[in-house]
Amino acid sequence: MASGAELIRQVKDRIAEVDPREVRDRLRPSENGAGSNGASANGAGAAAAKPVVVDVREQHEFEEGHIPGAVHVPRGHLESRIEGASADRSAPIVLYCASGNRSALAADTLERQLGYENVESMTGGITLWKDRGFDVEVPRALTPEQRSRYSRHLLLPEVGLEGQIRLLESKVLLLGAGGLGSPVALYLAAAGVGTLGLVDDDVVDVSNLQRQVIHTGARVGEPKVDSAEEAIRDLNPGVEVVKYNTRLDASNIMEIVEGYDVIVDGVDNFPTRYLLNDATVRLQIPVVSASILGFDGQLAVFKPYDGPCYRCLYPTPPPAELAPSCGANGVLGVLPGTMGLLQATEVIKLVTEAGDPLVGRLVLYDALAASFTELKVRRDPECPICSRPPGEISEEEMGVFPDYEAFCAAAG
């Protein structure tokens, strides 16, 4: 039986190895030209393509410093997680570790057991990479408390350390601290979103408590933004809360929403929704939008220029009798929780770049039937807002649409 050293030698005889300098050059072809230092062991075609670089070291090693842009797939999780880094088995992959031994074994596994066709191990690992003076990225480290708090996220390959740090550095604005805003605020705070903005000019009323779970009976009469802030701080004191005890309108929307990564739409009237749409298309900020009425909910993600905007879906407001803002309407108390949790999920997906957000899709939820229906929604080439470059959208036309006062009056 071969010794460990002999096994590694045999593996290195079978696999392709690549010098750190060539890896560096292939990662920045615009500066050096693809494959400027010659073809790799896999041939000239492999050298011409930018590879997926995979760090197979342990978590603590990765956090101490890694090749910029590298994907972290620990050797012990290689078989179960490599497809998340590169599902295409013909795409070029470069593996590296500390010195080149673990990456060689990993390359052998990918080729012989998983069928990957274009795999290389970087000789000398990151040790030789550093010796050559090449750039190393040192990610933000989590504190011991954060590592414990977010431990279940760290176990998910779709989130992991990189995704959790994105959450910690993200800024999300919630329009409304009511039925939809309540579960969204609680779960985004729990997930570790670094900054939560809250826009609401209302106070807590006893009638809110049936569905607005972020508030309590002891805080009846308090501004909702203050009540929500208290609940968020109790849940996760590391979250920064920015309060806007005001109503969103044309005079303040650009100042309030600018600088946020994602907007969560929990408003209950169409004028604000049209205004929000036009401002976020102009600023190119994605909006996670939901609405509720009775036993029914709707959910969509409007990501400017990647999919349709709100006006593409609703060029004009729906019939007056279906507009919640035109009068008091009943709502099942748990329905905002269902839709709000779906909103929070979409926010996390957008921030971490995991999964497939609901861009270009509208989800309808019927609580009585316990059914979901998905509809495809396309961009309108004649849309008055998103059919043009953002710089052409003037402040004077933002939020303009058919007379809403007359529209609501029709509801009687």
C-alpha cells in the first residue's frame, strides 16, 4: 500500500497543474491577454478561458486571505458543493490550497469520480501565490458572537461567510411598519441585515395587533417606527435602525430611498407605489413588492432593466373596488405574515445573490385554497418609465398617472 507522500505523487502525475502566474494572468485577460504565458497542461483552449478558481482549504484559512474572486468549497464538502461553484463540467476550474497537495487530491476527485473535464491544481498553493507578490483578499471577519448567531447561515453553501457578510453590509429600506413590514423587519433583523430603514408616519393602534406582530399592547399610541425599532433592537442589537417618521411623497422620496440596496414595498396605496416605481427605476434599486386583501396576496420583484417595472404590470390602477386604499377592507391576520416572509426571503436572495429572485414573475397566493399561482410578466417596450434610460426620467413626471382622487371616489 502506498504511503501518503507516494499517493500524492501518483495523483500529481495524473492531473494537470498550473503555475500561479498563469492563473493570475488568466484571471485578468484584459490586462495581459488570455493565456499570455502559454497554454496550460490542458491545452491552449483552456488557457484562453477565464477559469473558476476554487479554494479547497478550511474556513479559517479562507478567512485569513484568499485569491480575489475565489469560490470557497472546503475539501471535505467538495462532492456536495462543487456544482454550486461550477455546474458546467466542461468549464475550466483551477483548485488551490495552501501548498498544492489538497488541491491535487481534489482535482483527481473531480476528474475521476465526478466527470469534470477541465480541472487544474495550482502548484505551490496560495503560499507560492503570496511569494510571487500577487494580490490577496482578506474578507471581513465575523466576531465570535456573530459566528454563533449566524451559524446556520454559514452552513448553507448558498449563503456561507460571503453571503452573511453581504447581509451585514447591506442596507434595506422598509416602506411601512405595519402588516407586511412587521415580519419583514423581524426576519431581516434576525438574518443580520446591517441597516434597516423604516418609513411610517402612523402610531400603534390596538386594531393593528391582530396582524402587525412587531408591535405590542404596551406600545399602543407610540409611533410605529419607534415601536418597531425597540423590537428590532431586542432581537438583534447589531442592526442599525434608521427611522423616517414621515409619509413618503414626491418631496422626499429621492432623498430617502437613495443609497439603499433593496426597497421593501409594504404600502397600501397606489399613488405611493407609482411614485416608488418611478424613483427606483431612475435610481436602479430593486423593489420587493407585496400586497394583501382579504385572503389573497401578491408578490413580485421589480429589478430595474432586468425585468418589468410596476408600471409594466399595472399601466393604470386596477378597478376601484379592488383598491385597498380606497376604503377599509378586511384581511386575514396571518396573511401579512405569509407574504411578508416571502418578501424577506426575496430580499435575502437579492443581497446574497442566491437562487432565482421573482424578477419577471408574479406570485398569487390564495390562503383559503392554500394555493400559489405564478404568472410570467414581461417588460412593456412602450412603458413610459422603464423603456427609457434612467437619466431621462424627470422628477416632474415621477408618480404621474390617472387622477387617483377621482378613481377612489368611484369606489363610493
